[in-house]
Amino acid sequence: MTDFGRVSRFWDKQSGRYDKQMGFWDRRFFGDTREWVCGQAGGEVLEVAVGTGLNLPWYPDGVRLTGIDLSPAMLQHARRRAEDTGRALDARVGNAQQLDFPDAAFDTVVATFSLCAIPDDRAAVAEMWRVVRPGGLLLLADHVVSTSAPLRAVQRLLELITIPVGEEHFRRRPIEHVRAQGFTLERHERFHRGIVERLAARKPGD
């Protein structure tokens, strides 16, 4: 059983240096992914694992944004970023595997570079399905298992350390859960030897 308190404390400790670390990965690997993802969001938007709010500048005007994260310290940074950018944000402590929202509460659900660190990513995708409205949009981006065998070997070695320490996985592919849940893929891109994957998928309905 996952000790969510331990995971929360781990990310609390990371919160002060998270932006610097992610800045490197954004420049080196992720490119325009945050803009690609957030630019498609609309209406009532839930960002799962909002972290320090690095995505906030990329959302279109007019979205009504709620963000949840397991780490209170991360959320403090996100609230400050929201104030600095003039973006309204309802930031709440929450568990991605058990979202505290009613069914069909959001038009769009967003998660960037976070399913890799959620203990049960399948459960998180199932919760995203539950809270997005029929016809609503799921927008995901993450680092995933590489298409290169040598890089997959490196990822496997990294996980020997990163999973016990911070639940950080390098060999997942959330798209498999997205398809299995019943979402319909609308856009899908994978690059950097398959390590980076981003997608837009819609929940069938109205």
C-alpha cells in the first residue's frame, strides 16, 4: 500500500528546486509541450498534479482553472505564480487516485509530467474519465518508455532508485490506460526516441 504521506513529504522537499529542474527538462526535451497541451484547454479545467503551476501562463484566457496536488508546499508556489500571472486558480490538496469532485464536473482535464510519479497511474486515468464530462477533453504529456532498447535499459536502472525514493517511473505509457478507459484519441505525438509523449483524447458523448 502506498504511503501517500511519505510521497507528499518527498514533493514538499522538492518544491523549492522543482522549477529549476523542470526548466532544464523543458528546454532539453519537452520543448513546446506545455503550450501544446494547455492551449487546447477550455471551459472548466482541472489540472491534476498542478505542482508549482508551471503550466499557468499557457492557458487561454477565459478558462476556469482548478488545480490539485498531493504536496501543500508545491501548491504554495502555484498560488504565488497565479498571483504573479494574474491567473485565477482554485488550488487544493488532493490525491489524483481519488479526486474529490463529482462525476462529469469538468470540460477539460490536464496532466503534464505527473502520471510518471503517481503510484497508480491506471487509477488516476480512471478518475480523470469520471470527472470529465461526456464530450470533454483529456490532455496529457509525460516522459514514457523509450523506443530505443539501450535507453530502455537506462530507464530500468534509473527506476531502481527513483521508484523507491519518489515513485518516479520511466517506463510507463499512459496512452494504454487512456485507450482502455474508452477515450478517443484526437491528437498524438511522440518524440526524442519515444521518451516524450503527448496526446489529446475525448470522452465520447454529447
